[in-house]
Amino acid sequence: PLPGQLVHIDLSRNNLEAVPDWVCDAKKLELLDVSHNLITELPMRLLCSLSLQKLLVGHNYLHSLPNQLEHIPLEVFDVQHNQLHELPDCLFLKALNLRCLNVSANNLESLPIGSDTEESLSILQELYLTGNKLTDKCVSMLTGHPRLRVLHLAYNQLQSFPASKLSKFELLEELNLSGNKLKAVPTTITNCKRLHTLIVHSNSIAVFPEILHLPEIKLVDLSCNELTEIMLPETFPASLQELDLAGNPNLVLDHKTLEMFSHITTLKIDQKPPAPCNDSVGNPTIWNHGYSEMAGDRNKLCLSVLALDSFGDNPEALYGIFDGDKNMEIPRLLQCTVGDVLAEELQQSCISTVYMTHTFLVSHRKLGMVGQKLGSSTVLCHIRRDPIDHSNYFTLTVANVGNSQVVLCRDGQPLSLSKLFSLEQCTEELARVKQQKAIITEDNKVNGVTSCTRLLGCTYLFPWVLPRPHVRTISLTAQDEYLILGNKALWENLSYAEAIEAVRTVPDPLAAAKKLCTLAQANGCHDNIGAVVVYLSIGDDSCTCEIQGVPLTSPTVFAPINMPVKDGAHVSGTPSSSSGIASEFNSEMSASEVSSEVGSTASDELPATSLEAATILRAERRCSLHPSSSASVFQRQLSSATFSSNHSDNGLDSDDDQPVEGVFSNGSKLEVEVDIHCVHFQVPGNTNISQVHDGGLFVSMSGDDSALSYLKVQKQNGVNSQPFLTISKEGGDLKKSLSATNLQGKKFPNGSVVPLEKSHNIIEVATEAPKKKYGYFAAPAQVDPEDQLVVPPHLEEEVKEQMKQHQDPISEAASERDPRFTQQEVYDTAL
């Protein structure tokens, strides 16, 4: 028997290749949904059904529509995302009841005539033509629909919109011409007195349109254009609530203009860019983002976006979307607090599941009274270096609750990184909620409130609705192109594959995010839409690493190089620096800059031969994409080191001596710049390794049997929490000299790394000396009157006795302990 009483039939998301015949015989059918199937043609009698008012045939494989049509009673006809090249010539002449037509995402190159008489009978109010191949010639066909309220012509091939045609749309309320090649908006737009929304982003518009004269204008989106200036009217429309001027690099707004815009609720302009997310040698930006928010038909925007390309001191990024559904309070609170909470949790733990889970739970608690009855879906993406395995590029940690999701484009394919927490999509959550005796209404909502089983907020729905997130961490590779974060409305109207394909051809992330929201609206979305697009450049094309002049092509551990410490003694190491200069004495800074930075001095100059033996060879250049292995890694910033030598020749003796690079001396003072980054020491097989507790690193190598050489590296600021090693070699004992005692037991403010000398069996660090009034300069050695100790004759014997008493306890203490294994103090100073 025929289903004679059926009014609404939903056959969507099946594998139907044709509309069933019995559907056409349903006499009382008013709505038919056969979208997301495999249908290739529509029967003519279905379109002519007298009772059918709404037909949804989107996302199928229609190549054409029936031409021989009679009366079409349809009011809503949706054929988006098909393969139509043209519409029936008589469509608008026969479908006199048609109010809404959506033919977006097809291959249309022309449009049928709207009316065959001077006075049009068309009552078409909404026309969506986004994503076709329409040109300027098609605009004239639209004049046959004078009652149009909504017109979407985004992402076509329009180069202009004839002014005479635009003036005929007097009832137009919403106009979207984004993604075309327009250079101007016609001045006749002032005839559209009811226009409240104008969206023309991603064009080439250079002149600000005359839309500020419109009495009902509310939203104007002119982002991603070529605007240079704005001509302001004498009277400003009080109705304007949102003005988007971002993505216009040549636009300059003076103080007067900004004052006139001060009453606008949302004003988006280009801000001064923050510190770029690149490494210290100026590599290309590793990631950059763009985001878009659209309120749709709703009066308020109930979602917020968090986008930080530079989060923290290291190359880190944080992105998030907070969707409050029907409330704006929770998203805005989370936008302001989540970043600080995450920064605090990172100080407590570096395990992704731990710090991300704690971030969500703490943020949930901080909502307080506001979060009792209100909630928000949340998705966060945190990009940073892998704290354990530094050979990886970066890690991406994604955490989410609710129905906001994130997709990664990897090698051209979408990779979903989030989990959808809803009763309809997650059977595990449905079973959990049922087990806890929750009330599930007919529309699949917990207690009739929300379909989400995990949210931040809504504490009164505990234990059915929880704040604990789903957390996933992956390593980013060169095949990862971009991230897309979106709220529920975005993903309900765009599939993962559609979003990935739409973004692929757009070079600007801001324009890409705008495009996603525009496509979602073209697909019929009237709700709040939010999208964040993050372009990733984690590839070898942005690497500047060099090993002996050859660029590095893959993230690998450095090949060991010889690091001379003493004649005849070598240790394999892997120096690395993000600045490109690792473990070598250099002279990038002037002497005055060095003196102003440190302020400590050293007596005597280090002999050039000794410096040459102690200098570590220049290592390969390393960028942030190819860090060294994490074992025994030592990272520090550039600083200046000062030290003394009791047996030096006390300065430059003649004009023939060439100054040593990186050494600044005034004859009695010596200062050396030291830059040690990411030094990876490979221990020789015959060395003895033991743990020390002072945070320092000792490298002991004997070039002969008579003496030992030590390299001391102090730990600074707790940057590296990994244990350091003491490397010692069996040989002669260190002499209990006064200099050894000073190094082991005395606290010095510079904490420098000191090169070795042939005449010394230990590194000596000078105590801090007073600053010079006029800075450092190169001059022959001479006696400095300020360095002389003047003692009156009648006090000489008393002073000598006191100095002798002071030195005896130090010598005794030095003889009772081995300086190599003595507990060292940790100095909070730069190297």
C-alpha cells in the first residue's frame, strides 16, 4: 500500500542511486530529504508534485534537471554540491512559488531568465550561488528577482558588478560577493536602503564603499582587500555593530578615524605583529594563523577564539575555540583565563595528558557560579617541542570537550584529532550516561538541556556532563600542512574533505578561515560559525642547518666532532646553537656592549696559544627544526665570561700582536665572549662517569700522565633539569693549589666557562672587579693606580699578620677535600 499519510520523508545519507517510485506517489508529502546519496537524476513528476513544498537533493551526482516542466509548487529547492552545468530555462517561469534556491558548489556558467515580462512575478527571496563559474554577464539575469533579500555570489569569477543592476535590488538585506576579483563596490549600493550585511572579503577592492550612508547597516566585512584609506561621512550610522578591516596591509587609520569607530562593538584591524615564531637565525615563520567568526542570523555571537602564535618564551603556539551555544559569558571567560592556566600547568608537568587535563579541570573550577547552569564546548591545540625527544620537530597536543573539533591536513588527507562527545555520535558516552540514570529526552539531550556529555561548565548536570577532555598528542612532520579548528556549526555544514580542499588553494590563513565560514553559510548555515586555520611550515625548506657548508635535509643527530680541550686530549661532542654559532669564542658584540652587560673584569690576558688550544671548533649551524639529541644537552643564552691567568704575559706587548677574536683587553683586564648552546658530549670509552649534585659538568681529560685538565660548566636558572655528568680519567691527582681551592669553594657571579692553559692544571675564575669609568679599550700594559693597595708604613706588620691568618684556614680546608667531587654552589648567572 502507498504511504498516503506521509508528510515528511528523510532518506538522507544512504546509498540511493535513484529516488524510489513510491515517494512520487505520496499525495500529502510536503518535505523530502534525499541529500548525501548517489542520485544521478530526478523524476519530473517529483518536481511537479502538487503537495511537495521543500525538496533537498544536495550532495548527490546530478548532471542536469528535467527541462519539460509544468507548474512547480516548490517553495524551497536545495541542489547544492552536485554537478549541474545549467538550470532549466523555464525554472523561474514555472516555479512561481519558489522562495529559496540553493545551487552552490556546482559548475554553473549561466543563469535562466527571471521574468519574461517587465513586471516580474518572481517571489524569490533567497538565492545562493556560491562556488560556481558565473561571470559578470550573469548579473543581468538576476534583475528579474526584485524581491531578493539574500544574495550570495561568493567565489565565482566576477570582475565587476554593474551599478545599474545593483540599484534595482531595493529590498536586498544581505549581499555576499567574497572571493571574486572585484576592484570596487558600485556606488548605487546606497539605493539598497534595507541592506544590513555586506560581505566582500578576499577581493581587490581599493576604495572604501559608500556603505556608511545606509541607515540599517550592521555588519561590513572588507577584510583581505587592498584598501588604503577610508572616506568618512559627516554622520555616522548608529546601527553599525561590526566592521572588519583586517588583512589590508596598506590601510592606515588616523586617530580621528579610530575615534569615530569607537562606538562600534567589534572593530577588526591589523595589529602590530608580535614577535615572529622563528628561530634566532631568522628562519621563516614556522606557523601562522587566521580566524573568522560569523554570527549568522542570530543577534549575538556566542563563541570566542584564542589564537597565540607565540605562547611562552620558546617556539610555542596555542589555539582554541570556545562555543557557548546560546550563552556568550562562558566563552569569553575561557578566552581570558585558559592561556594563563595552561602556562601554570606547564610549570608543574610536561606530560601532555597531565597538563592538558589539569588545564581543563582548573578552568572548569574557575568558572564558579557562572558555570553552574551555563557551559561551553572547547577545543585547544598546543604546539611545542617534544620535551623528551628533541630529535622530533614539534608535538601537537589536542584536547577537547563537546562538539568543537580539529582536523589536521597531513599529506593532503584530513586527520581528525578530536573526539565528538554527544549522545548521537558517541555510544560509549551514551552508555555511561544511561548507567548513571540520566534523563534522556526524545531529542537526545541530557535532562532536555544539551546533547553534549562533556562540557566546561554546566556543573548542575554532574555526573552526567563532565569536564574531563579527550587528549591526543602527535608529532608534526613535514607532511603536515595546516590545522583547521571549527565549532559545531562549521562541521555540520562542511565535511573534513571539503574543508581541506577549500583551504588548499588559499595562501593566506585569514582568507582561508573566511572562506570556510562563507562556504558554511552558502550551504545553509544560519547559526554562529567559528573557524581557525593554522598554516604549518615544519618542512626542510625552512631549515638553515649546515654541516661543513652542506644543508641538513633531515632531522638527525649530529655527527661527532673533535673538541680540543688540551694538547693531546680530545673529546667528541656535538655543539649546537639556534643562533648558528656554537661553543666557540666570538666577537659579535662590541667591547662597550660586553662591559655594559657583565660588569666584571679579569686581570691579565690569556696567551693566544693557550686560547687556540682551548677554543672549541666551530660547529655546524642548527635551526629550531633540527635540534640535537636530548642526552646531556646544555642550553644557554649568549653572555660574556671573564677570567684571569696568573702566568699570562699581561696584555698585548707590541703592535705586531694580532688581537684574538672574541677577546677584549685593556692590558690588565681580559674579557672573552662565550656562547655555549646544546653541547652534546660523547664520552670516550676509557673515561669514568659519575653523578654530581651541584648541577655542574666536569670534563676531565689528561693529555699526559702529569696533569689533568678540567672543563666546568655551571647550571643556570634550572633551564635543563636533566642530570649533568662528571667525566674523569684515571691519572695524576689534582694539586691542592690555592687556585683550585678558590674554584671549588668560592662563589663567583659570572659562572663562566674557561679555556685551559698549558701552564695551569685547573681553570681559574677571577673575582668580580670594579667597573671602569670609561669602559674597555686596547692599550699597552701598564700599572693601574686603582689596582694598587696602599698601606701606611706603621701598619705593614699588622696587615701581613692578618693576611697570613686569613690564608691558613683556606689552605687547610683545601687539603681535606678533592676539588673534583666537592659539592658546588649553583650560580644564577649567565655563562
